[in-house]
Amino acid sequence: MTTRSAIVLTEGYADWECGLLMATARHALGAETLVLTPGGHDVTSLGDVCVRASGKAEDAEPDDLDALGLCGATIWESGDAPDLSAPVRRFVAAGLGSSGLVDYLDMYGNEHRAAAG
């Protein structure tokens, strides 16, 4: 059975953070990695790399994926940061992997660590 994971990218995502993670998951672990974004919109990284979304981050469900990761981005430090606490809580409640990288953890880390128990 193939492991399915998703990484959430937002506008201005840190392309150096997710590239190694996605490549390792696919090539070393044989995992299928989807890219989800807020609203399902295509996004552009800080390095000007454009990525096409596979779906909406808000719709991520533990029944469909084995893990959910949220990539760091400049948006997490702004007033425009999307509220993705609902999908993260669904993964935590299901006992599945959920992680955030750098800026996401700075903004939401304590709340989600507390939710995980």
C-alpha cells in the first residue's frame, strides 16, 4: 500500500523547505505526495517557483491521506495567513502525522502541540 501524504503550500512558500521533504518521501519512501493550497489556488514560492495545486488544504481529510505537512512561508507572519487549524485538528484527532515547518510553527505551534496532548 502506497503512503499518501500532502504538503500545504501558501503564496510565498519557502521552496527550500519542502523540496527535500517531497523528494525524499517520493524517492526514498515510495510515498505519493500531493500539494494542497488554501482555496486550491496555484502558488508561487519565494524563489519564484510556480506550483499547481492538487486540491484545497481546507478539505484535507485523514481518510484520504496518511500525513499532512504545512510548509513555512512569509504569509504566516502576515494578517493574510489562512486558518488551517480545522484540517490540522482532524489529523491530530485521527492520530495521524501532522507537522508544520518554521513560520507555521511560530504562529500556530503552541496551539497545535497542546491539541496533540
